[in-house]
Amino acid sequence: MRTSRSTRTAALATATVAATVAALVPLSAAAADAASTAGSYQGLPNGTKQAKTLVIGIDGTRYDKLLTADAPNLKALMAAGMTATGNLYANPLAPTLSGPGWSTIATGVWPDKHQVKDNAFTGARFDLYPDFATRLETADPADSTLVIGSWNPITANVFNGRADLRIPESENDPKTASDAADYLAHGNPDATFLHFDEVDEAGHAHGGASADYLAAIHSVDALVGQVVQAVKSRPTYGDEDWLIVVTTDHGHTDAGGHGGNSANERQTFLIADGAGHTPGSHRYDVKPVDIAPTVLKHEGAAIDPAWQLDGKPVDEITPDAFDALRPSLQTRVDESGIPATVKGWTHTPPAGWSIDNSRMPSGGVTEWRGWAFATDEFWTATQLAQSRETNVRARNVFAVADSDEWDDKAHGAGQFDSTLVSPAYPVTGSGRGTLSFATDYKVDGPQTGDVYVVFDNGAPQPVKSYRSDLNTVEHLPVTVPAGATTARFQFRYTGTNSAFWTVDQVTFTTS
């Protein structure tokens, strides 16, 4: 669904009542220093950490338009740090709206966990998946956490937990920037989240392809520069370890609006400037869910596996074998709806992997004849609104078997039947192991998915069968027989014009 400006305004009015705070009265520099020394500044407790984090959210900002806009401050952060690009989910996981988007960023889990599906926040499970400011405060109540939001639901609904200070700004970006700059220059927050809304407003009013949209990006860029300068003006800045993150919650159509599953609406990006992020680097494997755990780790908060976060700290995300295929990906062959210049698929597996198509009929759509390796921007463009946009737990290049798309061109008799085969993993002296992988298994007709293990040159043994929808990261126990030296895994998929199975980030560890 798409959201109108009136829908956002209604949510804003509700949130304004729920999150009213006292107006800020900036102090002189001397008074500010005295207040900070005394333990607080304008209602914000004095922080204790050398590690400092600033997350800046710019609502409704398309990455392609950011690149063409006059945005020197944002581009300076990109040049100094890492930029990651990718795509959001879409229905049926959740529409590309602000409520689900910012909730995903704040909690570190996808909408199928936090359950925010619109801007009303009905049914939200923030009790199970709280925002990162709440997790920081729970881990160490001495942390100083600040949230400032131009869109008031940021402070009323998304960060609705234990942040020390939450300030709703009622869609006033200049005041958001001035208040944030004041606290960052004169106070001492450990972790700050602030949200700008002007770009999204311009998208709704004028369209994502308009000059007004580019002008809004330029305007917010100046506000970002004001806030970053406040950070760098701190007397203690040289002794602090600052991480600055900039991101967005969704994109916009050319005509204006979002909530659907087009590429322009699903566009997202993340800029990270701080120690450990290579200047000018670009990644495709970092996602919005990674922001919360990255903040938590930077601030020294231990991440409990029991939280079941979908994201990881950025420095713990490592490319897998499939990702190495990106430079060799091909343009379309039979998929006429994908732009001719977009590279995004291959049947050539990485070293050690193989594909068994001995049971596959001839013909069908070339790109999807048997298991393939693809990117989200290529695969989801084959046909929208068929749940391919739910494949959020894959990163960068992933393996996919898609009987629905393969069946769109004439082929020989029989069903799709292809097996993806892993490298041989050493298991000598091990009694058990764990097979882990991200997967999205979607059923829409006759279909099977089965995982087998083959020890040495033995017969395939079943590990798990899939017959119903599942979108998760698997951790499957495997018993290793005495005397075995290697284990190889098979992912066999069959389907008759059904749906798909994706597999990514495959690892096997033994003990």
C-alpha cells in the first residue's frame, strides 16, 4: 500500500500528544560546560563513554538522487567512510513505509519479528525487540542516550523505551538540527539518534524525480553538516571514538510516494564513518538491521544471542563464496523486463561448489534453469509482488532455485529438479557439526526442498525437508559418524510452476 501525506500527519498528531517534552533553551558555552560537569545538560545526563555514536536518519531518500544532488557534507562522510547500498523488503513482509523502516533500523530485526506493518504501530512487539537506546540503557544505566525526531512517531513509538531524553520536533528539520547540535556541542551524549523529514515531504509533494526533491536533499545536507560540525567542535573530540552513521527508511517513486515494491521505493543506503571503515569503500552485504547491533558493539554493550537479532555488527559481516561471484555476473538472456545493462545472475558456481542439473528438463527461462546465483536487484525485477522481496536475510549474491520463473518459457517434459552441492568440509575427529544458512522458502504449488549430507563417498542422508514457507537463518545439527573425513551438503529443489528457495551464507562448523 502507499501512504499519503495525510496518513503521516495523522500519525504525527497522535505521537505529538504522546511525546511532548519541555522546550530547549540553549545555554551559553560557559553555562553549558558547568551543567555538563555537574552531571547533566538540559535534561540529558552526562555520558561516560569514550566511544560515541551518532545515527542520522534522513527519511525517504533515494540513493541514486543523493549521488546527483548537491550534498557536500554527506559525500564527505562517504569519502571518509564506507557506503553500503541495497534494497528493503516489500509486502507481504511489510510495505515500504516509515513505521516499519525506522523500527527495523532501531531494533535490528526485520518486520516479521518486530511486527510493525504500518505507521499506526498496531501490534508492534517492541517488548520483545526494543530499540537500541533501550538496550544500551539496560546494559549500562550510566549511558547517556538522546533521540530527536522531526517525525514525532520516532520519539513516541519507535524509540519508546528507556532513552534518557526524547525530543519530538513536529516536522521542523532546522530545529532538529539546532537542538542536536546544541546537545552534541555542549552536552555529553554517548549515543544519539536524530531524524530529518524534509526529503520525504518533498518526495510526497513533488516526486522523487523532481528538482524540489534534489533541493530538499541539499537543504538537509546543510543540516547534517551543522550537526557534524558540532561533534567536531567538542573540546574532547580528539580523545573520543566517534562512529557516525547516516541512513534512510525507504525511497520514493518518480511521481512521489512509497509503500510499494518498485526498485525506487525499496532503495536504501548506509554510510558509516569511523574507525575500521575503509575510506571511500562500497559494500553490498550490509543492511538496515545491522545498524542497531553496530551501535551496541561500538558502545561496548554485549549482544545476547537470545535476542535473536537479524543484524550483525558491520565489522563481523564477512563475504561468503557466493559474494565473490559479483564481478562475473551476467546481463539478462530471456528476462525481458530487466534493463539490458543490469548484471545480476550466473550459473557458474564459486570454487568448490557445483550444480547437478541431470534431472532438469531442457529449455525454460535460461537464467533460472536449475540453481542460479543472483542479486536482489536482478532477481526481484523478474516479476514484482510474488514475495521475492521477502528474501531479506540473504546478503549480496545468493543461490536461488525458482521454478515459477523458469516455467515462463517452454521446456521439456517434467518438473524443475536441481541440486546445489557444497564443497567438502573436513570432519576428521569430529562427532557433530552445525550447518547454518540463511533461507527463504516460498511455496505456491507442487514443490519440495530437501537438505542432505554426504560423508566421504557415501549415500545422501536427510538433514531437513521443507514443505511450507520459512524465512529464517537455520542452524541444523548434524551427527558425524566415526571415521568420516569429509561432509558435503546437497540442497535439492523440485517444483512445478511453484515459487522458490534461496540459500545464502552457508557455513559448517564441527565440534
